[in-house]
Amino acid sequence: MNYEAGKYDVVVIGAGHAGCEAALASARMGCSTLLVTLSVENIALMPCNPSIGGPAKAQLVREIDALGGEMGINIDKANIQIRLINTGKGPAVQSLRAQADKHEYGREMIKTILGQKGLHLLMAEVEEIETVDEKVNAIVTRTGARYQCQNVVITTGTYLKGRIIAGEVMYDGGPGNQFPAVKLADSLRAMGIRLGRFKTGTPPRVDRKSVNFSKTIEMPGDIQPWRFSYISPQPVREQLSCWLTHSTPETHRIVMDNIERAPLFTGVIKGKGPRYCPSFEDKVVRFAHKSSHQLFIEPEGRDTDEMYIQGLNTSLPEDVQVQVLHSIPGMEEVRMIRTGYAIEYDYVIPSQAKLSLESKMVEGLFTAGQINGTSGYEEAAAQGLIAGINAALKVQAREPFILKRSEAYIGVMIDDLITKESDEPYRLLTSRAEYRLLLRQDNADLRLTEKGRQIGLVDDFRWAIFTEKKKSLAEGTHLLHKTTFTPADKDVDKYLTSKEGAPLRDKTSLWEMLRRTEVKIEDYLNQGWLPPFQPEILEQMEIQAKYEGYINKQQEQVQRFERMESKRIPEDIDYNQVYSLSNESVQRLNEIRPQSLGHASRIAGVSPADINILLIYLAKRRN
Amino acid sequence: MFREDIAALSTPPGEGGIGIIRVSGKGIIDKISKIFIPFSAQEIGQRRGFSLNLGWIIDDDGSKVDEVLLGIMRAPHSYTGEDVIEINCHGGSMPIRRCLQRCLDVGIKLAEPGEFTKRAYLNGRLDLTQAEAVIDIIRAKTDRGLKLAVQQLEGPSHFIAEIEDQLLRVNAMLEASLDFPEEVGDLDYAETKAILLTIKKLMDKLIRAGQRSEIYRDGLKAVICGKPNVGKSSLLNALVKKEKAIVTEIPGTTRDVVEDYINIRGIPVRIMDTAGIRQTEDIVEKIGVEKTREVIEQADLILFVLDAGTGIDKEDMDIFQEVDQSRLIVMVNKEDLERKEISEEKLAELFRDIPVIRASVQKSIGIEALEEAVESRVIQGMLPGDGMEIMINLRQKNALIRSREQVESALITLGQVPLDCLGVDIGGALETMGEISGRTLKDEVIDRIFHDFCIGK
Ligand SMILES: Cc1cc2nc3c(=O)[nH]c(=O)nc-3n(C[C@H](O)[C@H](O)[C@H](O)COP(=O)(O)OP(=O)(O)OC[C@H]3O[C@@H](n4cnc5c(N)ncnc54)[C@H](O)[C@@H]3O)c2cc1C
Ligand SMILES: Nc1nc2c(ncn2[C@@H]2O[C@H](COP(=O)(O)OP(=O)(O)OP(=O)(O)O)[C@@H](O)[C@H]2O)c(=O)[nH]1
Ligand SMILES: [Mg+2]
């Protein structure tokens, strides 16, 4: 028997990385919000690698932060190590990466959720979403509670019809031996939503006390204290190390000897797994000529001895996993705490959503995170934030919030998800972004904080820090442009000679001089040419000056891109009525229902001729 | 509504005569005035709509490309509703293409198929009821154009495929090192440089082949030269199969350039007979000789005629020294004469790598051999040994040239700028290449990364 349990503006199903952001955003925007999850202990769980950030992902975290999301702040509270990677490769791809303390990460997130005004937490399994006239009306839990709501954000990750596989052992389950969600998948199917099936996997965990670290290489964190969030306090914590080891020919022999017991090769696993995160057995088979693969041993937290083996993700039988571990230098006598496994799960084919992440079919139904066929904590969190914002905006009868490909990695990701069909879990890469030089982790706040403020997610504290930074940046930039030297200035001449640079030829500003590779902005401070500024301001000015040429080039490309993006296609367009479109196009356009001509042009199967025809059709319609 | 200025040939390029280049867009008057010098004192910027202006299209060094008649139609009273200029060229298909190239040089883009009509419609210049007819045109032109382009590419497709493949490879190397630093490590600069150089070489080759395919489309300029009375005019007449030029036994008969169009084994040839070159005091003949020199300078191919009866003398040798030997075919005429003064040894010694044909125009001997020599000169001779039977059109050539610019820029900046900046050029080169085959190559980079590298921690 169901009972009436309450009424909310927005209900978020799932408290993973997507769900937490969605619920917090919705509540912070003033909507009464219910967050339902299978297990309160496992809120913001990291079922796989204990790490956040890296190329493209760090940019995402910064963007989430700039918009007023939680992930950046939370990882700053709960890390054991943060490093800046890709340092020599340019400002666009430099990115922070943190090793997370998994337990602390979850605990900190629970605190924030419970402390959030307007947000209620509920431990339950949602089994059904009720609709009326293709509009969301209520959700029902396994225990019979019925909550009325017009907007639901589903962020159930890998739980839908989850199935765990390790060698010959198989059972229905969610990650980390939790329950799978079976009924909810059926409820979605019943609404006419198409689901697909993907696979992912995780490595075994071992006991720190049984590792012989003398046979491994220590990888310490950076001395410099980094932080993800623009508003976190300066970090002061001790950094823990990771360790590097590698597989051996013996390891590979063990894998090959047991390959007929590997579910990946016996056909047991049908879901498609991500190529960027292959299982170890896959690597051994596909790259047979490599006699060794890198493996990182990473602590799962400060208060645990569990260690994660990065690179050893596998669904081989448990006895083989133990043999494999013992063949690795430093792990000859290691004790396994958790077995590695693969998980297959249902996901919602994402082209059924709009750019706002609302379903095209069912009004008020939003999906975000791994359920949309993505993978990764950061990808999930970013979608959760956008879905939460758009659910709240819908409650408030405001326009949906959509970021363009030229504005944010979030825009690139969602546009890709909705436009391009992918036959593997989607992960963001910097190479997916056309305007990478503009979408840097160092300028995410400059790109997005104002937007976050308009939405209502950027609070006064963040806003004050941001406006102060902008002011300071404007001052510094002005000074760099205003201060000029001539070839006659002895100081500069001496400085440039000491840097083995050519002498000045004409009157040159500090800004122009920064373009030279040998010139560093810190030198200006030492020379007394520039008063002190915050390190972030100096970094920002240096990047803007040094890469001005390339940045301008990309900005021109963006202008061209945005012209097509701004040509909107009305929602009620009937492609069957558009004269002379090719059949394939009509079908693809009907499926995706692009929101602009630019969007349409990215759909596979829509030709330049079709775009011209649409252009003409739209002009005709306007007349 | 449209920011770009566009230009296109609006008469089919072909048998010489008049051709029209149509230019449309907001900024065209400024741009065209950079390459047009009017005969009248008034700049075209000051002219009103519906004016005609005689003048010269000039090269970037100021030299004249062609004498043209320029029609200006100001917005909105034009076919497209924008400012439109029509350039009427006179000088045959080569000058038309040169004029079009000049338009592109000053930043006007080559129009898409059907683009003028599209603009006309969108700017409200065409009747609404015509809309669907217009769409048919665009559909047909674009799709057929694409198909044609693809068909045309059958020839060079393996070259294009090779360039694409190498570009994908180098892009994957770069992107993998950026997105998967821990697995892939740093970019291998030496290998990157080697690949970029390979790509550049392939592009050079294709672009050169493109120049040759222009010859197929637009004709080869061939000039007949030699000292007086060797039988130049006779040869012209034999080739065009009519009495086009006057033939007499008096040396110095021909005083001006006489020209006609013929077709040699499918290659359109603009053939020119000239005044015999010699020292002379005759004013008319002197001007003729000057003109001959000018024509030789611009020719793609030079048919150098000798007289078997007179032998090779100083006059012949002076001419031989003067002309570009790489464009030369030697024809020894009057082989029918009893007394021949030119020995095999002499020819072999003088014209080592140059094709030599022995002929008698009067007896119709050697004409076929000459045609063969012309053909093989076009197919192989101009591009020694690359054996590429390739047709690429101006659009493809432009894309190749733009892509090559980016490859060159990457070669210059390699090691000087960080990898993300390098990616702007390397990625740009790939994207521009994609315009040729109509593919979004960028999407294939990620597949390539997983193919070439062992990714995954
Ligand atoms: C075994 C494994 C290996 C992985 N490996 C990698 C990797 O190597 N690299 C990588 O980038 N990513 C990996 N991931 C993916 C990464 O963990 C996820 O992308 C990310 O956690 C997804 O976040 P989410 O918020 O979408 O879902 P989750 O974090 O999975 O959260 C789902 C939430 O929904 C709740 N829920 C589910 N169903 C219901 C229901 N019916 N009612 C109420 N609540 C419900 C659950 O309790 C949970 O809180 C892996 C995941 C797993 C499980
Ligand atoms: N025997 C012989 N006479 C030829 C042949 N070809 C041309 N002649 C003669 O050579 C003379 C010159 O011929 P043209 O064709 O006028 O020579 P040209 O080179 O044009 O002379 P200019 O215009 O004066 O420079 C004419 O009397 C021709 O009849 C040939 O193959 N054999
Ligand atoms: Mg003559």
C-alpha cells in the first residue's frame, strides 16, 4: 500500500557525485528538494579510483566551482595529495589532480548535504516514476512512500540492473556489494525511454602492511599547496605519497594462461567498456608486444590501510587475481582486501535529452551522470549541477541554462552527449574541445562566475572574492600595458642580457616583453617594475600576454562558430515538411531535434547541403 | 547577414574569349580597388551603382594581369542584394583564372556551389515562389559537386588518404601526450618533425600536380619560335589545319603574333606563331621580335624550329641561349631537303636532355611525333617522374594550400611554443584537409589515439 509522504519542487534520485550537486544546486536556488538514495553511508562514494582531476577533468571541477557547485570545495577538504600535471605542455592542458581520501570525501559531503537549508535526505529505493500526460507527477519508493513532484533528476549511476562479474562468479548487484536498482529501469522503459548497456571495471585493493615498498618508486605530492576551489582556504595539510611499480612477463603469462576464464573473452560480458579504461587482461592481449605496464599503488585514505592498484582493473577469477598480484614487484606477499570486478549496467541513451538534460519525451524528467552513458566522477558532478540548475529554473519558470562549446568543457560534454552517439562510456578529453586555449582551468572563474551569480548559485562570499580578483587583474593588466621601456634603459638591457635575450629594438611595454619565452612575470617583481600581486593574478596576466596571439586566433574561430550557434531552430519545426532534405537527415534531425543550425551541423549524417536547405527554410518561415 | 565576401566564375571556363567573374559582399569594393586600376581618374569606390569601368587587374607586383570591364552594382539593387562587381575578362581562360586568383588573394572567398543564388534568396531578391527551385539547385550542385569532387579524387585519393593518415597520426601523438600524460609521456619531437616534413612533401607534390591539372582544364600556352624562314608559320598552319598565317620564302614574313586554339590529344593548346628572331633595323620587324621575346617568356612550352637546310648557325644558338631550356622541344624542319647540314652528333651534343624531332612540315612528316612530345611533356616532363595522373580543382588546391600553411607554421613553432598552442596548427591542418573529402577528421583523432597507444591506468 502506497501512502502520501509529501510534496517537493524537485526530487533527486541518487546521492552519487551527480546527485549531490543536483540536490545542492536545486536547494540553494530556493527549491524544496528531496534527495533519495539507497545508502546514506555511501553518499558521494568513489567506487573506483581515489582521484579527482587530470586533463579536462580538472577544468570541469573548476567550472563546477565557478558556478557555485560543491566538488572543488569538497576535494580540497578531503585529499591526501594534489599535483599539477602537464606543466610543460601549455596553459590549456595544465591540470590539477588530487588523490582523494575516499572516506573523508563522503563524510564531508554528507555534512554539507545535511547542513543545507531546504534539502531533505531520505534513504530509500525509488521504484517508480509516475507520469500524467507525459509529465512527471510523483515518485514511489519500495516501502510505499509516494512523493508528489513535477521535477525529478535521476542520477542512479551504475545501479540500474547492475550485474557484478568476477571470473565465473556473477550476481546482480550495485558497486561495492550494494543493491542494484531493477524496478526503476523498468519504470523508465515503460515511459518509452530507450536504454543501452555498458560495462566498467575496478581493480583489486590490497593491505598496505603487506606491500614491500622498497621495490617500488615513491611518487610524492607537489610541495606547492594547490587547491581546486577558488574560495577554499589555503591548504596546510601533509601530503601522502603514491608508489609506482609495474607488471612483469610473469604477470602476462599468468593472464594468458587463464584467458579462457576471462569473462571479457568468453562472451559473458556483453556491455561495451571504455577504451580509455581497459581491463588489464585487455591490455595484455591487445598490446602483446609490451612486456610491462605501469601500475600505481595509491592510498584510499588517511585512516585506512586499503591501497588501490591503478592500472589493474580486471574481471579475472579471484584466484587468478591473487596470482597476478603476487607476480608484481613489491606485492609478492600482498594480501588482497577487495576483489576486482566488472559491472554491467543499463544507461539511458543520452540523445533522448535536450541540452538542458531534460528528457524530450517526459516533461520534468532530468537525467545526469553515469546514467547518461558517461563515466567519471567529474563528468557526473558537472551534469548533476546542470540538471539541478535546470530543474530549479523550470520550477521558477525561467529559461534553461545552457553552456556553449565555446564557453566551457561542460558545454562541450553535454553537446557531445546529445549530438554524437557513442558506443562506449563517454569520458571528457581536452581533445574534444575545439577552443581548448580559451577553456583553461586558470580562467574558469572569469568565464563562469557571473553566470553562476545570475542563476543564483554564487553567494556573496564567492562574489566578493571574484570581484576583488577582477579588479586586481584589471589594475595589473593596465600597469603592464602602461609601463614601457626604450632600448636606452640600462636596467632592461642588463636584465635581457642576463636572460640571453635580444636587446629591445623599440619602445616596448612590459606586456609586450612578456611574450618573449625568456621573460617571466616574477622577474618583473624582483626588478621592482611591478608591485606585488596575488600569484593567481600574476599567472593569469602572464598566460594572457604570452599566448595572446593564439588566444586571439581561437577567439576569431569562436566568433565564426557562434554565428551558426545563434541561428535558432524553432522547437515546433516539422522536418518532414522541409522540402528536399535527405531522408537520413530527416531521421537524424527528428531524433536529436537540434536547437540551432550550428548544433544541427554537428550531427553525423547531416550534410552541408542540408544545412543550406534549413537556412533557407528558416528564412522563409520568418517572412 | 553574410560576413564573407565571395567570388566565382559565372561563365563556364573554356574556349577562351570572354569570361565573367562575379563578386558579392559588403567589403568587395574596397578589396577589388586594391587589384584594379581604372583607366579613368576616378577610383571605383567613388562610382555609383550601375557603372561600367574599363581598366586593368594588376598583380601584387603591379604588373598587368588582364584588361577588364568592371560592372558595379550597389546593394540592394543587385542579383544577390549585396554589393556586386562583375569582372569581364578578355584574355582567355588563363587570365580569367589569374583574375579570380587575385580576388582570392585580397581576402575574397571562393563561393560555394549555389551560394549566389542562396544569398539572392535570403536577401529577399528572389521571389518566394522560386524558393524551392533554388533549393533544388543547391541540393543538386552541392551533392553532385561533392560526388564529383569525390570521383575526381579517385586519382589522388591515395595521396590524400596518405596525407590524412599522417596528419591523424601526428594529431593522435600530440593529443595522447596531452590527455594521457602518465601513459604516453612527452611528445617525440624528432618523430613529429619527420612526419610533418613527410606531410609537407606530399602536399607540395599534390599542389604541383594541381597546377598541371589546370593546364588540362585551361590550356597550355605553346609558342613557336626560331630564326626567320625556318618554317614556323608553316608549322602553325599544319597544326591548326588551315591557312592561318602567311607563308613566303622571304625571311621576316611574320611580323606579329598569330595565335589559335587547337587540341593536342585532349590537351587544349593555345598555339602562337611569332616573328623570327634576328638582329634587324626594320622598325616593324624589331617590334615584332620584341613581342616574340615577351610571348616566349610567358609560354608553358617552346617549340624551337631549326632549318635542316641552313644548319645550326649563330642566330640559332643565340636564341637557344636565350630561352628556358626546361620548357623546350626542338624541331628540325625541312628534312625533305637533299642537302642536310645538321648531323645526329651535333644534335645529341647540343640538346642533351631535350626532345628533338626531325620533321618536314611540307611533307607532313613528324607532326605526330611532335604531338606525342607535347603530350609527354605535359604528363611527365613538367613534373619529372612523379607519375601522378591527377585532377584537383581550384577549391581542393586552395584547401591544400591553407592546410600546408598550417603544417609549415607547426614546423616553425615546433619546440618553440607549448604543445597546446602547437595543437592549434596541427589540428587546424587536419580540419582543413577534411574540407577536401568532406569528412570531420577531428572526430577520428580519438579513435586513432586508442589504436596507436596503450591507454588506461
Ligand atoms: C566498478 C566501477 C568502476 C569504475 N571505474 C571508473 C574508472 O576507472 N574511471 C572513471 O572515470 N570512472 C569509473 N567509474 C565510474 C564512476 O564511479 C562514476 O562515473 C561516477 O561515480 C558516477 O557518478 P553518478 O553520480 O552518476 O553515480 P553514482 O556515483 O554511481 O551514484 C549513484 C547513486 O544512485 C543511488 N541509487 C541508485 N539507484 C537508486 C534508486 N533506485 N533509488 C535511490 N537511489 C538510487 C545510489 O545509492 C548512488 O548513491 C567506475 C564505476 C564503477 C562502479
Ligand atoms: N623544303 C621545305 N620547305 C619548307 C618546309 N617548311 C616550310 N618550308 C618553306 O620555307 C619557307 C619559309 O616558310 P615560313 O613558314 O614562312 O617560315 P617562317 O619561319 O614563318 O618565316 P618568317 O615568318 O619569315 O620568320 C617557305 O618558302 C616554305 O614553303 C619544309 O618542310 N620543307
Ligand atoms: Mg612566319
